[in-house]
Amino acid sequence: MDVKASITPESMADAPMVKSRKKQRAVLFSLLGLAVAAAGGGGFEYWKLVASRYVSTDNAYTAAEVAQVASETEGSVMQVNVVDSQNVSRGDVLVMIDDTDAKLAVRQAQADLARAQAQVVAANSDVERTGIDLTRRDALVASGSVSGDELTNAKNRASSAQAALDAARAQVALARARLDKSNVDLGRTVIRAPIDGVVARRQVQLGQRVQPSMPLLSVVPVDNLYVNANFKEVQLTKVHAGQTVELKSDLYHGKVVYHGVIEGFDGGTGAAFALIPAQNATGNWIKVVQRLPVRIRLNPEELAAHPLRVGLSMDAKVDLKSNS
């Protein structure tokens, strides 16, 4: 069969098209290679400039050292001056307890103190009198006007008078202590705010009978909040106290940036301090990456400009190259 005869005008017309397709394919592979190289270079630069420098988490929440206000004395509540969400300053009167019993106790203690002081005066007079008697009898012993037995009895009377005086002084000290305790109990009928903050979880009601250590309400220091950021354990290799953190709150839709500083790490993970800790020494065990709470201090000025509340969600990004 003649090869030349097999080459038709149609096949000769398709040859340039085949070459064009091969050329296009080569160009596409070249572009794909450039794209892959560019992606690899971009990924390396991202890791170098961002991924290797920052660690972040959205498992972060605001917290505060909440002040628990409890009753320190027994009585009926006769006045409640605050409600939930109300701002209070340190020293503001929150709750007043009926002070009738406390005032009566103060008066009783004052009377006991006055009686004890009178006993001291009487005992002191006895000491002076027996002392003078002893001195006189001691001077007459040499002349024989006073016997030794009489002198001994005078000494015993002087010793007894001195002992009575010491006992009376002890009663005065005890009465003063009781009066101080009564005054303290009277002062405890007026319950004041221990810190500046916002009232929360108010449980006390007007007319309620309260007991010592009974919780009444809480005061949240909203101007002194911090953030607990729960980072995965594999993220904490280069994280340490003093590094700066950028934080965003869902409350402001991420448009407000807070600048914080890491203060420290909790002593253990949440699972370790759970009511029923996980027991991994079992036959069926699945490893779960744990999270460790990291405490972050917020900037007070930024917090005052954009207030937050306890328990709000935050996004935290730690700058591993920074040091406060």
C-alpha cells in the first residue's frame, strides 16, 4: 500500500490544528506549574509572616473576679436599695437589716462595761485600804504591838484584794470586747458594696429573714474584666506570659479590636478539674486534644470606651514574637 496515497487533503488540513492544540496544552501546563509555584510561594510566605507568628482561637470568653455579697448577721431585711443591672460604687448601701436586736445588744454591753468598771473602782479601794493596813501592822511588829499571825492575816487580805482587782480588770477587758463585738454586729446590719460594679443575681427580698453567710447578691466589676482563652495544647508551645493579644468581641461584630496581655495559665485543663474527671486508663481510649485556659488582661481604657459583660464570646490572636 502506498503511504502517499493514505495522506488525504483532509488529514493535511488537520495537521496545523493538532500542532495548535499541543501548543495550547503546553501553555496550560506551564500556567498550571506557575500557579502551583505561586501558591506554594504564597503559602510559604503566609506561614513565615502569619501562621508561624500567631496562634488564635475563638474559644474565649470574658470573665471577672465577681464579689459575692453575703449577710454577716441574722435579722429581717428592712430595706433593699438596688436591683439587677444597677451600677454601684464602693461603699454604697445595698441592703439594710433590722438593727433593733443589735442596738439592744450594744446597750447591754455598755451596761456590763459600766458595772465592770465600777467593780474595778471598788476593788482598787480595797487594795489601797488593805495596803495601808499592812504597812501599819508591819511597822508595829518590831515593838510587839502586833503579832505575827495578825501580820500574816493582813498580808492575806492584801493579796486577796489584789486578786479581786485583777479579776475585776479582766471583767472590764471582757466587757469591752463584748461591746466591740456588739458594735461590729450593729455595723453589719448595713451592707455596702465592696467594689465598683454592676449588681447581678440579686436574691435578697424585702422582709426576708437572713442568716450569717447567706448569699444576697453579686457585684460584677465590669471595668476590670479579663479574658479566659482556651487554646489547644498543641498551640501553646511558644506562648508565654507577657505576649500581646488582639481580641475581638461578637458583641461589636468584630469591628472593635482590644489589645490585651497574657497574665498566665491555669493550673490544669477543664477536664482535669471536672466534677467527674476523665479516666483514660481503660481498654477503649480515644485521644482528645485538650484545651488550657489562658488568662488575658484587657486594656482598661479600651474597656471603658467599649464596655463588655461577663461571659461574652471573644476571638483571641496571640503575637508569638511580642513581649510586653
